[in-house]
Amino acid sequence: MKDIRSIAKSKVLVLDGAMGTMIQQYKLQEDDYRGVRFKDHHSDLKGNNDLLSITRPDIIEAIHKAYLEAGSDIIETNTF
């Protein structure tokens, strides 16, 4: 695997885009954020997008794949 610095010398690298905006398109509900692990958590979790890496990894993976398919060279983690 090449070092990112050497790749950047030969081409412009494209970074992925907004994660939050992509998540909003899924119109997720409270249960999506809770999953099994946080089912009984004492407060609302909807909007806590970091949790989706645990409760809905399928959505996070789909978003990352979409960015790669669109031509991104680099994708960031799902953290806010």
C-alpha cells in the first residue's frame, strides 16, 4: 500500500462529504438510535449520530460506500 503523501504528490485526493446530511436522508427514528444495546437508556438518543456506528452500522457502511462509489479517495469516521 502506498503512503498517502506519495499519492497526494501525484493527484488531488478527494475527501468524502457531510455525514450528518446523509444520515438525515434516512429519516431515522428513536429506535434506530437505541438498537438493542441502548434500548432502556433513560433519555432520548435520536440525533446522536455517533451511536449509529453501533446501532445501525449498515447505514454507516452504506453512506461510506456511496462516497467511495462517487469517487472519494478518503472517507472519515462517523464521529461528531
